[in-house]
Amino acid sequence: MSMVEDLAEQLAEDTLKAMSDLEDDRFFMEVAAELAAASTTLEEAFLTAIRVRLAERKARAFIKGRVDGSIKPPG
């Protein structure tokens, strides 16, 4: 990984923890805005890292829901 990707990955992890602590699911957008003012390269890598993690969480919740029956199959 590049230095930018390494920094973005760690920042994404820290931001997701802060989002949980703050109970603010849009906090990452504030962090991204701060990054944009200083480095659009890091901002883009950060947003990618956040989106991948959020998508993974959503997919895991879907899988869990299908397995436990709280989400019904289509049709």
C-alpha cells in the first residue's frame, strides 16, 4: 500500500470509531471536508476506505438478517 492509502485506512478506522462514539452516521463527511481543504488525494482515498467499510457492514447485516430470518427473501 502507498503512504496515502495507509493513512486513509487508519483515518477511516478512527473515524468509524468516532462515528459510533458520537452516534453520528454522517461524521465522516465532516472529516472529508477537512481533508479536502488540505489534500484532495487523501480525501479521495479516505472516502473510498469509508465507503468500502460501510458497504461491508451493510452486507454483513444483510447476511445476518437473512440467516436469522429478519430479512425475507425477495418474491
